[in-house]
Amino acid sequence: MKNPFENLDKILEHRLRLQIVSVLVANDSYAFNELKELLDTTDGNLATHIKALEREKYISVTKSFIEKKPNTRYKISERGRSAFKKHLDALEELIKQQKK
Amino acid sequence: MRKESAQSDIESIRQLMERSVKFVSLSGLSGILAGIYALIGASFAYQQIYSGFVVRSIEYQGNIPIVTNLIIIASLVLIASLVTGWWFSFRKAKRLGTKIWDKTSKRLLIKLGVPLVIGGFFTLALVYNGYYNLIGASVLLFYGLALINASSSLFEEVRYLGYCELAIGIVATLFPGYALFFWAMGFGLLHILYGSLMYSKYDR
């Protein structure tokens, strides 16, 4: 039997990164501050994991200013969306196998 | 990675996808109370219009004091419902540990607000031009459309509440003399029914 652990996405195995990607898959875009509130985390922690997702090109960033305040928004990329799907499938597979 | 961890990952994904899209803090209780306010309002309106015997609404055209009183009653019902809705959402948000003013509630207000503001202007135009017999239907129809528009940011069941309001609104256009009756049904009974369903499903 194939080992489902191999199909887990290394990047998304981290809980916060998985959460960020989940929110972006369900929404057109989300701002940094909105993510911070929703996920109840700190600036530094969120920034670190967003950087990691950016590096993998799982998400894309647009920076703009609203009334002189920086507004940084994130979107999921096609690469991120398919990685998320694969990771979900692997999680599902894992649960199925361990039920047996 | 163990099975529990995989399961809790999936659970957290499910919750976040819902919470990031939907305003989950709306309480069923506010639906029930809004329905009760609407029924109380309707009974006051009934006294204003019919004063004991049934007259078709077409006959109170031009009777301005009554129209003003009806608008005051309707506004009081609306304000009481909004305050109640805000109060119960505030309490539920506290319990769920979510924020009441976030991306989802802003999005919800826009989705509800556009059809409601347009409907409000249209209904005022009806009042201004003396088409009193279509006011009840117009309010029900625009409210139904607003609910359907907002349902993707709320619970899925809101969509069905919207369809019911539309059905009652359409029937109300066919029986222009009985607007108050349909109004009490759409805003009173339906809200109480919907609120009780939501309360037993999500709030306990």
C-alpha cells in the first residue's frame, strides 16, 4: 500500500500555514490585519509563515495604501490551491487508513 | 502525523473556511424577538387602519395622519429589531471568541444594505405617490431579495427564509387590501419560525 504520509504537503503540515491557505481558498483575498484578527496570532508569527508561503509561490501579495495606511492583501495562487487540495486528500487518506 | 492530528487539522480548516466567509454570530433569538416586535407592530397598525372593522386599505388613501403613524410604527419595529440583533450578535460573538465587526460583518452589511436601501427608496416613492396598497408587498419583496443576496455571508437557511418572503410578497401584490396580514405573516410568523429553527440548530 502507498504511504499517505508521502503525499502530505511539507509546507502545509504547519498548522498556521494550513489555516492561512484555508482562508485564502475560501475568499477572493484577505488583508494582513484581517488574517491576524481571524487567526488570533501575532504580527511576527503571521509574517514569518506568510513569507514561507510566498517563497513557495502558494500565495501572491498586493500592496497598496488606503488613506496613507499600508494595506497588504493576499491571494491564493493556482499552485497553492492545488497543493491545498492534495494535502486535504492526503489527510483524508490518512484518517481512512488508520480507521482500518 | 497521527490520526487525531489529521482530524483536528481538517476540523480547523472547516471552521476557518466557514468563519472567514460567514458572519456566524447572528443568533436565532434575535429572529424570534424581531418576529414578536413585528406582530406587536402589526396589531398597532391594525388598530390604526381598521379601527375595529375591516376596510380595504385602498380606502385610507390620502389619510395622511394614519400614514405617518404607520411609518412611525414600522420604524420603531425596525429599530427595535436592529438593536436586538446587534445585542444578541454581540453576546454570541463574545461566546464564540469572534469579533462582531470584521470582514464578514462588513461584507454582510453591504450585501443586505444595497437591496434594502434601494427597496426603502422605492417604498418611500410609493408612499409619496399614494400607492399605499403596494407598500406591504414592496417591503416583503425587497427584504426577500436582500436575504437571498446575503445568504452566502450568513447561514444557508437564510436563503430559504428569503424565498418564503418573496412568495408572500408576490401573493401580497395580488391581494392589495390585505397587506397588513401578509406583513404580519412575513415579518412576524416567518421570523419566529426561522429564529426558533436557527436557535435549536446553532445556538445550543
